[in-house]
Amino acid sequence: MTIRPGEGIPAGVLDEAHGEGAAVAVSSTGLPVGKAKSMFRLGFEVFIQNRLAIVGFIVLVLAVLFCFLGPVLYPTDQVTVNLENVNLPPGPGHPLGTDQTGYDQFGRLMVGGQVSLMIGFAAAIIATIVGTIWGAVAGFFGGWVDAVMMRIVDAILSIPILFLLLFLVTIVKPSVPVMIFVLGLTAWLVPARLVRGESLTLRVREYVQAVRVMGGTSWHAVLRHIMPNVIGTVIVNATFQVADAILLIAYLGYLGLGISPPATDWGGMLSNGTAFVFTNYWWLIYPPGFAIIIVVVAVNLVGDGLRDSVEVRLQRR
């Protein structure tokens, strides 16, 4: 857009000459000033303006430090059973008391958090990678390829995920690698459908059509143009996948199908604590319960902030 001397432009107008999606700051005189903002910077500014998202990010960082750095600063024995210190209330030497096997509850909360967070993040990464590739291929090729691939997704989605997880953990011994693999391969269905929808729109864009005209392969178009352009949607969904995975591992642990002792997770700690719900041993129930709630809410708040950032970036395209 050409601006003649003396002409003003309305505040907030996008200057096409600065590139697609660029926002131009306008002075009081009506003339554009400063440099164009990139889409990444626009998204970052929107994210940091979301106070709940910032709070969620800080809480998530503190939870990670508590679980992985805490055992270094507060070492405890989480392997040897100590029957002399069974169900001790919070006090000197045991800030959160001990459980029914004599383990320090504060240290066990850290160890259980390590398992829950590792499984949550690793399962989300696997689900995101598998779902992104599956959805991008199905949406780009379309036709019978899309029909077959998405019918597979629909068939698996028709089975309740919790029921499928219960079936899988009964035929294999639960461990951290097994739980990551099982949760990751049951959570990729939702990102696959999201990416497939984005791919159906992107495959008709001019730059994707240009790749075909210039002799580029379909896989080149998928890897270099389709998948990078759905990264915003993928990142947002990945945060919710983390929260879902943490809740699922908590469900399984609460049902007694989680990680085998002496290892534990927050769901297993909560399950063990419910056996003493009528004995007023509150330190066995509330700490793991609050930990699950706080971390899941924090991850969801971060996901909401990222979603707002991605929406602003898409509007600027």
C-alpha cells in the first residue's frame, strides 16, 4: 500500500507492503512508525498478557523443580520399608508424615510426581508426533487414503480410552516405559483429526500447489509445508495431551493398575490414602490430590494462553 505525503491512515491498518501478517504501529499523525511485528512476536505478546497463562506456566515450572530437584535437596529412602514409622502425622523429620509402609510422604510426593510428569510429557510427545504425521498424510492425499486412515481413527475412538487402557495394562506389566507407550498410542487420535482438518485446508493453498507444479514430491509438500503450518495447533493440543495423560495415569494408579511398588505415582498415592479415609489420616489423601489438581489446571491454563496466541497469529496471516 502506497502512502502519499500528507495522507494519514486509520489506526490499526495492516500494511501489506511490510509482508503478509505484519502489523504496523501508527503515530498520532497517522503515519506508520517502527518495524513490523512478526507473527511469533505477536503471539508472544498475547501470551504474556494472559495473566492466568503466566501463573500456570510458573506453577508448572515450580512443580517440575519440586519433583526433580526436590529429592536432591531433601533425600529420602523410598525403597526400604520402615514399619517403625508407619502412618506418622506431620512433624519434625517428616513434614507431611509417613504412609502405611513408613515412607516419608513429602519425599514420596516428589518421586510420584517424577513418574506422573515423565509419563505425561513423554506420552504427549509420542501422541503429538504420531497424530501429526497421520493427520497430515491423510488430509494432504485425501481420497481413498484419507477415507481408510480416518476410518481407522474412528474405529479406535469408538472404544472408550479408559477401557482400552485397562485392557492393555492387564496384559503387560505396568512400568514407566510401558505406560508411556500405552498412553502415547491411545492419545494420538485427537491430534490426528485436528491436523487432518488443517491439512485439508492447506493443501489447496498456492504455495502447496506451486510445489506440485515445480515437480516436488508429495512427501516434500507434507514435511516442508503442511506440517510446519499446523505447528501452532499441534503445540496447543500437546499441552492438553499432557494434562489428559497425567489424569489417565492417576486413574490407573487409583484403580491399582499403575506403576508397581516401590515406585509410585500421584494416583497410586491417592489410592493408598483412601484406605485410611475414615481414620483421619488426611496427609495420605490431600497432598497427592492437590498435586494432581494444581498441575492439571496449570497445564490447561498454559494451553489456553497458547491457543489465544495461535489464534492471533492466524488472524494476521
